[in-house]
Amino acid sequence: MRTERRDNMKKLFLSKKAKYLVCAALAAALVLTVVPVFAANNTEPPKGAAAEAVTKTLTIDDAVKAAINTSSSLQSYNDSIPVTNKKISDLYTSLLDATDLDTSNSVQAQIWQAESSRDAADANAVVTKQQLTLQVWNAFESVASAQNSLTLTDQSLDIQKRQLDISKLKLKLGMMSQNDYNSAESSYNKAVADRATKVTAIDTAFASLNKLMGTSLSTRWNLDFTVDYAPMKAVNLTADIQAACDASPTVKSDTTAVKIAQFQIDTFDPYADTQAQSLDQLNATLNSDKRSLDDAKTSIEQKVTSAYTSIIQQESGYASLQAALGGLQTQLNVAQVQLKLGMTTQLNVDNINLQIAQQEESIRSAAVTHAIAVMQYGWPNTL
């Protein structure tokens, strides 16, 4: 009888001990500190299918220079300069050699057209350099965004894995249904599988940057890329629109077309047998060219105004992002106090820290987007 009672007490003790160990394991899982499941470092991108080792730091300025030097359109422009200059020089010679008024007027119109084409080519070359600069900035941001996205994904996966471990313990204790656990496990496995797309995004972003610079698509760089947010300085929208029109290759070309059309009307000789067009046709051409010029100016006005409005909206959005970050930091302070008092878990604190990191990344990205928008506003022909 005494032996049976001793055996029953032993079984009860072992049962309580087992439950205690399970609860202790559950409690330990709740207070684990963050240790990322996957190592992630912004300066060392993950290994892609054909990624080359990072060997050099790359700055924005160096990347822009490389993009400009490898631009086929700019190389063609440089090759065309001596040809264009010789053509204009020959036309001036022809103008001096002209022996009649009709020939002189015709050559003069050709000179204006050739000079207009040269000026438009010069302006387009400037625009091309500006566009390449913006493309490089966007490519840098794509890389930074992709790398940071992977880092945040790894932090999120770490938290999800710990939550899944807790769910597994709850399942064993009968505190969670098998169906709920299966759902949690499925969500975690999907998140792990989706991580591969983050790695691919880094490969793609680097490939786009390298393509701009004419380097091997698989080359990896340590990017020197930090942007400090600064609101756009006060602008004179009317003056900026006028400046954009003055610098526009399209406006310059259309202005010359109007000038030539007017010149042909002014020098029209109704009695000459060599007139290629009637006066009515010349007037129709002039009116068409004027409409094209007005349309070009209106388009520029709309683009500059829209760009300005967008920047103002971005600055308002940036302020909202900062305010939201302040709210999260307040939540973190409260949670840390609650953790010390045993009123919350480390996992909850880590969740808030992750939200703060995600918000900081949104703020960083917004600052870059804003800087690019302000830069483009100063280069309205790239709009």
C-alpha cells in the first residue's frame, strides 16, 4: 500500500515537472533577443546566381561620369559636331556667293534651319546628360532599397520564426488548434519562399546600374549613397516656367520654324516662277508652326507646375512619416518599461523595433525621392 502511494506521488511529480519544463521553454521563447535567421548587411549584397565579389566603393559622381562616357547618343552627338559646323560654314560661303535675291533668301533660310538643328542638338545633349544623372540616382536608390528590403525581411522572418516556435509549444499544450498552427506555419513558409524575390531584386538593381555604366552586369559595388533631406527652397514658378521654355530644344526648334515661315512670307514674290508654295500655303505653315510653339510652351508650363505641386505634396508626406516615427518611438519607450515590469514580452518589443526600422526606411527612401524630384525640377526638360 505504501509502495503504491509512493509510485503515484512519483508519477504526479514527473507530470508537474514536465509541464513546468514546457512552460519554462515557452517563457524563454518569449524573451529571446533578436538574432536574424539570415545574415544581412547592406554593404555586402547576398550572393546572386552570377554575382561578382564586391571590390570597390562607387560614388554617384563616378557612376554619372561612367554613364555619360558610355552613352552612344552622346558619342554620336560629339561625332556630329564637326560635320554640322562645316555644313553651316559652307552655307555662309554660299550666301556670300549668291548672285540673286531668291538664292540669297533660300540660303538664309537654310542657315537658320541648320543653326536651329545645331542648337537643338546642343540642348538635347545637355538634356541627355541630365537624364543619365537622374537614371543613375534612381538606380542607386533601387539598389539601396532592395538591400534594405532584404534586411528588413530577415528581421521579420526572425520574429515570425519565434512566433511559430511559440505556436508549436501552444499546440503541444492544447492552447492552439492544429488548424491555426497549420495556418501560421504556412504563412511563415511562404514568407521564407518570398525572400528569394528580395535577393533577385538586388541582382536586378545592380544589373540596371551596371548597364548604365557599361560595366559587367554581375559586378557588385559598395555604394557611397547618403541623402540628407532638405525642403525645396522658395521658387518663382512663373520665372521657372519661362526659363524652362527658353531652354527647351522643342521651343527653340519651333521658334525657328515660325521665324523661317514668316521670312518666307515676307520675301514672297507673286510674280516669280520659282516659288515652291503659294502664299496661302505659306500662311497655313506659319499658323501651324505658331500652334506647335504655343502647344510646346503650354506643355512645359503644365509639367513644371505639376512637378512643383508634387514636391510640395512629398514634403507634406515626409512630415507625416516623421510624425508616425515619433509615435512608434513613444510606443517603444512604453513597451520597454512594461518589459521591465513583466507586463509584456521581448517579442512585442522586437515587433515595435521592426516597425521603427521599416518606418525609418520609408523616411530614407522618401528623402531620396524628394531629392531626385527637386533635381528634376531644376532640369525641366527632363520632365
